[in-house]
Amino acid sequence: MKMNENVAKGKWLEIKGDVQKAWGKLTDDDLDKAKGDIKKIAEIIQQKYGAAEAEHRKKLSEIFKKHEIKNWPKSN
């Protein structure tokens, strides 16, 4: 693995941990399926918790910003 791949992998593990703290019903498998896509993560959260996807996306954006990642690795 290249250095930036190691950094990206480490960041993703930190982000996954923060997301799972915020939404405890999410599994590693759920997050691995989303592959870091904020929109997909928000959709999974909505399926498990209900409420508006926009609310989840806002909180997710805050988590990603905390780790200084913009549009990681993609956001549609």
C-alpha cells in the first residue's frame, strides 16, 4: 500500500468509528457496503432509524469535516 492509501484507510477507520458511535445500529458490514459514500451511508441510516435523510447527511458531513475530508471518497 502507498502512504496515502494507508492514511486514507486509517481515516476511514476513524470515521467508521465515529459513525457507529452516532448510530449504534450500523454494522461494519453496513458501512463497508457504502464504501465511504455519504449519501449511501445516510440512506442506510434512514432505513434503520427513519427520519429525514437530509438530517443524517448533515451530521455525517460534520463527522467527515472533523476528519478534514471533503466529499470522501465520493458524494453524489
